Amino acid sequence: MDVRASDAERDAVIEQLREAAAEGRLTMEELTDRIELAANAKTRGELDPLTADLPAPGMTVSAANASEKTLGDVKRTGAWVVPAHSEFRSWTGSITLDLRQATISSREIVIDAFTPFGTIDLLVPVGVQVEVRAETRMGSLKQQASAPTPGAPRVILTGGTVFGTIRVRNQRLWEKLLKRG
């Protein structure tokens, strides 16, 4: 018979998962999935597999701040390290940042994105909380909200656009269409 897990044991596993993500061992999506499982775990046996492929907790290494400025489009997708603070500027194009396969470096990530005419498109895993502080003066804001997973990282989006659109979502349009079919 498996022993029931305590709140302290669940919290310790969640902290170990956060540290592993900060070290680049888990993507943001893996982190949110595992945190959700840890938060809902009833027994120690349900907690053990969540950290079985990770080293024992240790020192974390965070990514350096990022800055990217261009006249054209800015696009970050796939596996990349998201630092605690990053800045993206596109003077005539759009900014697309896909964090679903990215590795996070902090529990709170600040992304400062600005484009006067283009779209700012932020894709995040389900369960990640996004606080939009970015402004749209003559454009629009479209935010697809999912319930935040307890203990999941938080993304703060600052900056904005003048004539463009800010979109925060979990799936690309073609991914939504494939799920319908």
C-alpha cells in the first residue's frame, strides 16, 4: 500500500520541477503538466515518477537577458531558452513568440515586445498565466485564457503596438482546425 503524500512533499516536488525548468531540463509545457500532476497527487507513488528523470535539486543557472531588434519579423519557436527578461522590437514587421516548447529560466518571465504596425503573437502552454500589460493604441487585444495551473510560471507581456493586434493563445489557428476535424 502506498503512503499518502503530504502538502510539504507535493510542494517540494513542485519546487524541484521549477528548479529543473530553470536549468533547462524541462520545457514550459512539461513543467505545467508535471506541476498539475504533483498538485493533484494523492500518494508518494504518484509524485516519484514526476522527478525520476531529474537530478537531485541543486543550484540553478539562469539564461542571460535577451534583446532582439529588427526592421522585419521576429520569430522565436521550437526549443529555445526564455530568459527572465527579454526585449523584442520590430519596426515594420510582426513578433511571434512560441513558448510551448521553450525552456524557461525563471518562475516569472517578463517579455517586452513592441511593434508599431505589426502583430504581437504570444503562444503559451495551457495552464501558464499571462498578465498582459502591453498596450494597443489603435489596434486590438485578443487573449485566450486558460485556467492557470497552481505553481506554473507566470508570463508578463509589456510593450505593445499602435496599429496592430496583440494575441495571447494556446494554439495556432491551424491546430484548432485540426482538433475540430
